[in-house]
Amino acid sequence: MSVVSTYLFVLLAYPFIQNLTTLLHELGHALPALWLTDSERVEVYINAYGKKEGAYRYKAGRLFFYWHPLRFKGYGSGLTEYYRSPPYIWNYVITAGGVVFSLLIAGVVLLLVLYSRLPEAWQILAIVLFAATVVDLVMNLIPNGKGVALDDGRVVPNDGKQLQQLWRYHRVYTVIEKVAARMAAGQEAAAEKALQGLPIGRADAEELRLLLQHTAATGFLAEASFWDAAFERLQSLESLSAMDRMNWGVILGRRGQYAAALDCFEQLPGDEPWLRANRAFVLLEMGQTAKAAPLFERLAAEEETSYNLAHYGLCLARLDERQLGWENIEKALTLSEAEPYALRCAGLYYLETGQLQRALDYFQQISEAQERIPRLAALLQSANQSDDS
């Protein structure tokens, strides 16, 4: 093969190589996440940072693929998302898995091709694939201070930055893990004691962000005054980012301070799905169903997740479209029968229509220790008391 022919061949094959490199990298994150977490779904995006609209989709058990073969913006990018945190030490495996897995597979392919004496074209492809994974390793393991801007507006650290944070903020992750373990065991007092062992007065901005982000995600001890002190110190150290305000709004919402939470969300610019979802949920909790309904309708139209459909269905039921509302909730439960917020919506639907035993059946399927579902204890008590009366 001449030099010109080789260049043309590599140029034409590069888009395929780039997609394959990205796929191997993301599988290096996704496979350990499937193994080491109990996340109900692990999502892999190719040529996108979280955009689902317009993607070719494929599902394999708990693994969901979203591939954008013709998307110019973000071509070569990739993202893996999962929704349950593993024990601290396993975060290293999941985070480093991307570059390790892709380099390992590309190396094995290269050796097999060279030793099998396959045609020159295959050898060139194998060499380019291996070179691409080496570049991928270097680019991903260099900590990026600016972070990676996802398609929904969030900014997350790259692999190198995440590994740096895991190492640098070991004590924070250790405390977070202790809190989660004690909360799972029902030892709330012990969990709060473990949290108080982390001195807020000496914490830096990044440590405070990690703590607030974790509490926003889990709801653990959201009512504790510890978080007020943490948020005030963060404000004193640095200007608040959009995600800082978002996390604080979520914590306020978990406390039931919905007006204050909504005020946080309304101050944030943009119209990204994650922001709309939080605004809609708070409006629904405040009883402003007419304002929440169009937001959830749009979210469900963009992505038919169990969460979006269930809340849209609850909105419809409260707006006197009960049959259509239940159809959406039922569809949400079909998509994921264990989705805690879908179970909560189903329970609320039956509680508000007077079918108390059925409401209780749905509420009792929710694990409060894991999900920290808003007002679950009060909803269970309400269903039980009403049933007794």
C-alpha cells in the first residue's frame, strides 16, 4: 500500500476508529459500574455528553446505549452515567477503568493482528486503534481544571480530575461512606456524629462542594444544621457556581422548604432538563399543579423515563384527568417497577382517590433508607390512619 493510499485509508477509517475508541473507553467505566453498584441503569453515550434525543438506542439488561453516529458537535466525546455510588475504594476502579480497558483491548487486538499476519489494512487499523487509545489515556488522565460541560448544562470533572479528587479528598469520601453505612443501618445519631467529625472550619471549597453534592443526591441528614454552616463557609470562600446553588436548592427541598428551594432554582439561568425537573417537582409539592404539569409534560416528551412519566401522570390526575394520569403512572411502573418516585406517585394517586389500601401497598414497596423519599413516613402514617378510621 502506497503512502498516499495509507493516508487516505486512515482518514476514511478514522471516524470508525474514533467511535470504537470511545465505546471501549465508556465500557471500561460501565462494566465495573454494573458490577460494583446496584444502579438500576448504567447509561453509555457515544458522540454525546448525555444527549438522548436523536440517538440510536440499545438496551442490554441494565446497560443502556445512546449512539449519535452523525452528530458533528461533540463527535468523539463519550459519557457513562450511573445512579448509585459504590464504596469509596471502588470509585478508583470505575474511574480508571475507561483508559485501562480501552488500552488493554486495543493492545490485545494489535498483538493478535500482528502475530496472525493479517493483511496490511488490518495491521494499520490495529495500530491506529492502539495509538488512539494511548492518546485517550493521556488526555483523560491529565486533570482538567475547567471540567467537562455536559449536554444538559452540568459541568463535571474529567477522569484525571476525579482520580485527583478521590486521592486528595480521601477524608471527605471516607466520612460520606461512614454516613451512608450508618444511615442504611438505621443509625441516624451515629451517622450525624460521623458527619460532625469533619471540621467545617478547616474544610476548603472543594471539600464543601463534595459534601453538599452528596447530601443533595442522597438526602442523608439534610435537616442537620451542619449543612447551613457548610453552605455559609462555601459562600465565604468562593463565588457560588450554578451547581452550588442547585445543590443547595435540592437540600432545601428535601427539608420541605419548597419556597426557598424554588427561589434557588428560579435564580439559575438556562432551561436544562435537570433544572426543569427540580422546578417542576418543587411546584408539585407546593400544590401548584397547573404550573408543574407543562414542565413534566415537556420532560416526558423529551425522555420517557419512569420518573418523568409518573410525575406527569400525577399532575394529570390532580387536574381531573384521572384515567390518562393513571395510564402514565402505570407506564412508568412498567418501565421500572422499582423506581421509588414512580411508586410514590402511584401511592399518592390512590391516596388522593380514597383507595387507601392500594396506596399503602405502593408506599410500603419504597426503601426509605436508600432513597430518602420526601415525606414517605408521613404518607405511610396518613394511609394507615385513614385506613384505620
